[in-house]
Amino acid sequence: MSTEIAIGHHEKAYQLLKADAHKILKLIEVQMENLTMPQCPLYEEVLDTQMFGLSREIDYAVRLGLVHEQEGKELLGSLERQLSALHEASTRNK
């Protein structure tokens, strides 16, 4: 595979993972605003399921060589920090 094609695949894979992380953040925002409190088991189950799914996607992309392991860890860590901040803001405002 040429370097140019490999870079294109890497960028596309990373952008898809970022989009999935953004979808999780938006899903949790909507759930917190409209449906349940952060202490609700449903909230925790959705969050755990979504985060597990994203971590498996990242692992798969890393194993295929489409994304560097460190990038995957940083993406997951960034989402976790954003969700934590969202959770804190929600509990302060309620």
C-alpha cells in the first residue's frame, strides 16, 4: 500500500472514531437533559455500553494499523474527560 493511501486510511479511520466519540457525547447530553439523572442505572448502562463499544472500535482500528495506539488512548481519554465534566456540571445544576 502506498504511503499516500495509508495516510488517507489513517485519517479516515481516525475521523470516523472521532465522529463516534462525538455521537456518544451528544447521546449522553440528550439523555442527561431529557431522560434520566446521572445516578440512574439506565444512564450508567448506556454510558458503559457506548464506551465499551468505542474502545472495541479503537482496538480494532489499532490492530488493523489504521490508528496509532496512543491516538486511540487519547481519543478515549478525551471523551472520558468531557463526559466527566458534563456529569459534574449536571450534578451542580440540579
